[in-house]
Amino acid sequence: MLYLAAIAHFGILSASAMAPKALHWKEHLRELPRLIRQLFWVYGMFIMLMIISFGTLTFMHVDAMIAGDAVARGLCVVIAIFWGLRLAVQLFVFDAKPFLTNRWYRLGYHTLTVTFIFLTGVYTTAALLN
């Protein structure tokens, strides 16, 4: 399951790469001051870096995560919290309905939600079982 979780991180990145075009970021962000636009993109890049790190570190340290190594368990806790909070935002903060204009966007949105549930569960289990 940890290998699938690692792969899922890179799947999320591919979905994230489509978000700017699908959500018309250029036209929506154009209205904001330049610094706010820059911050938005920088924050996005940092989040992408974290997701790449989570996937890469999982691939590289699956054995330590399975064995219950303390540092690996700590990493699992951090990743579980990250995805658990992201899931909470997906369910209780974001109102994506205006953007779910076709079946592909709806499928993508719900696939992301299921992926966030999966990642939260896998890393929580890995942190608690060992």
C-alpha cells in the first residue's frame, strides 16, 4: 500500500499541473496585485515540492516505514496530517461546484477526494501499526 501511496503522490502532481488551465488562474489572478500573484505561485511550488518529497521519501524508505523505524514513523505522521488536513479542506472549505462543469472535472475532483482518503489512511496505519 505504501508503494501505491508513493505513486499516488505523483498522480496528484499530474492533476495539479492541469489546475491552472482548468480553473483559469491567469484571468482570475490578473486582478490581484503582483506580489499576491507571486505568493500564490510560490506557495503552489512549495506544496508541489512537498508532494514530490513525500512520494520520493516513501519510495526510498518503504522498508523503514514498514519496520516501524522512529524517524520513518514520524514522517508517516507528518504525511498523514498533511493529507488529513487537505481532505478536510476538500470536504468542508472548498466550494468546487461552480468549477465542476463537466464529467471529467467531476471525476477528477472525486478521484482526488478518494486519493486524499487513501493517503490519510495508509500513512495513519503505517504510523500506528508499528
